Amino acid sequence: MSLDRSEDNRCKSTRKSKAYHKIRAKFGNIKYLKSKLIKTKHLSTKELKAKKLKAKKLKVDQYTSNNRINYDDIEPGQFSLRVRNNALEIYAKDENTNNPTLLYGSVPLKPLRVPPKYNPSGNNNNDGINLTVPYKVVYIDQPDYWWPLSKMAQTFYDAIDIGFNVLILAFLVNGQAADMVSAWSTQLNAVNPDTGKPYREEILEYAHQRNSVILVSTGGATETDYWNTDPTDYGTTVANFAKDNLFDGVDFDLEHFSPNLTFPGFTSQQTIDWLVTATNATRGILGSNAIITHAPQAPYFGPVGSDKSWAGPLGGYTAVYKGALSINFFNIQCYNQGDECYTTYETIFINSCANFPESAFTQFDSDVPLEKLVLGKPMRQGIDAGSGYNTPQEINSIMIEGKNNLGWTAGVMTWQWPYRDSNDPPVDGKDIAGPWLDTVMNNF
């Protein structure tokens, strides 16, 4: 069967073809597909000259699951981007001879793994949350005020009002609540005398009405020896805590790995299996509607089979994702790896630094979708991280370049909410976080 060549299915200069939209929906941003071809020299000048082709423009005009391509649709002087059987093909016609030429074919494409659309779990009765990219994630370790409870709760309202849609509370450490997690599970469970409802239920209602979610983060730098806990038990403990305390999901901020992504006394495969098992145990209890994220440092990712990456030949967190596909997204810590690493568009997205090769987003993205890779940066220099700081203007520039060049729209994560007592002079967190987020997200 040949492809339908009706007027509705033909590529027109006035609008995108149906094929364009089908390809984009299944495989991702068209600009990214083009850049992938160019980067791998599938459209190199040398190859063009060898084939004596003068085509300069690229249009997207056919998408089919059949083996038939309509060569008559190829216009002289243009490249024709076509997808069939989940493979990318480039055709062209010489302007002189009008003969179609297969310039490059059978570039395998992987369909996007789209996470399930979020609806609240059984922890509450609020419906209609639509958590979408770009994610704007903030970790909250301490509030601006510990007392009274109404002022502690105000930190949450401020974070949501200035635009954050994912609030992650730190930390659950070896199963014990600390810092903001402790306050949420105890103090904020108290009843607001003005309304007769617990403070945290009011906060959740406010968040959900604004398409925002609140997660509990397990781990952090102070959690050690957790790997000696059975991974199913670990994931179960975290999930039950999240469920009992009305969280919308769980963030795994697990640290203290060695090269090749290993725990002490573990092989790479054993470490990966532990992470996958813990994650899937949490998912099994919370259900498909909960949000589950991980917060790996950037070098924890690498391409499978590499002998150069810090993550090792198994791919580190790339293999974790393959074993736990229900992870909604990753809050990647692009900091604390030295000032030469992960501070430019090039080292974050294209080609990472010499100390941690092959860990830029596009160097392993064939296995982990770009839309699941959230760029993590410290909010304040010298306070929130030891290295890897970028100004909000620089972050904005990096993000826009990623969006324009690669179609990346995952968003930004920051450590941490700039609580009042950490500022000199003391000011409420919103006075620092608000301008920071506005600048970072400008025109994104």
C-alpha cells in the first residue's frame, strides 16, 4: 500500500505536514533529529559533494509503517526527511537530473517513553493536577521561620507563588525524618485553629490547585550505609512514609558511590540492581500515579558499553533507568564536580569535561529521553555548592540553547530554598528565589 498522497498529507510551505507532527509525537523534536544527523556527519559537505547534490533545504514529508516511499513527492533541491519502520531516511533529488537519491537510510530511532500523566494518588482527593514540563524544582531543607506554624507554612505558599511546581522536602535519612521532612510529618500535621484543618493538608490543596506537587527526598549526603539495607525493605519504608504523610511521591537523592557506580563491596551490576529494586518497590506501593524522581550527580550517567565514562561500561544510572522505566524524571546535580565541568551548554548537553567524559545529556540520551533530564544548579554561590555555580543569566542562556538546538524542555532544579537565616542580611527566601527563578525561566 502506498502512502496517502492526498492534499491533506502533502507537505506545504504554509504549514507543517501531518508526517512532521507524527514523527515529532513519536520520536521527539525535529530539530533534535536534524542535529543528530548533522553531528554524526550523515549530512556532511563531503558526502554531498560526492553525490553531486545541490539540495540545501530539509523538509519532513512522509511517515509510514510500510516499505513504500513516494519518490515523486521529493522536490528537486530539497532534502526529504522520511521515517519508516522506526528508521530515519534522507532522500534528495539532484536539481540537474531530477533523480531521487537515498542519501542516508536506516538510522534507528527509539520511540519516546512518555511517562504516565500525573493524577494524585489515593493519599488525597484532589483531582485534575497537570504536572508538565518545564519542571521547576526546589529542594527545601529549612523554612524561613520555624514558628509560628502559619509562618512555617508560608514558605510553601511563597515557593508555589513564585513559580516552583515541584517542592522536594529534605530529608528522610535511614528511614528517620530530619529537617523539613520532620517538620512536615509532625508540626505541620497540627490543626490550623483558624480553619480547623491540618496545615499540611491546606498546603497540599493549595499546591494541587496550582498544578504543583510535594515530594519527600530520601538520602542526602548524611545518609550512609543504606546500601546494606535490603533494597525492597528500603523502598518499602520510603513509600510507606510518603503514603502515611500525604506526599505526592518520592525523590531518591542517593550518594557515596565509587567509580563504575559501585557501593562499597558491591559490583556495578549489584549496585544497579539495588537501585532498581528499591525504586520499583516504592512504585509498587505508591502506584502509577505517584511521582518518583532520582537526583544523581551528572557523572553517574554514561553510555552503555563505554570504557571512558566514570559510570563504567554498564552505563551507571542509564542502566538504572532501563530497569525502572517508571522514574518520572531525574534532577541531575550539575555541580560539585569542579569549575570546568557542567558550567556551559557544551559540557552539559554535548561533550562533558575531561574528568568525567561521556556524561553530557546527549551522550547517553538515546537510552534516557531528554525530556526526563532536569538541569540542577545551586541557587547561591559559595553557599549551596562547592563548585559548578552559574549565574541565573548563564543558566537561562544554557537552557534556551538546549531548547533551541535540541528541543530540550525538561526544566531546572535548584538546591536549595534560601531560607531566611542563611541570608546575610536575613531576608525571606522568596526575595532571593523569586528573582532567580524569573531570570532562569525568562523566555524559556
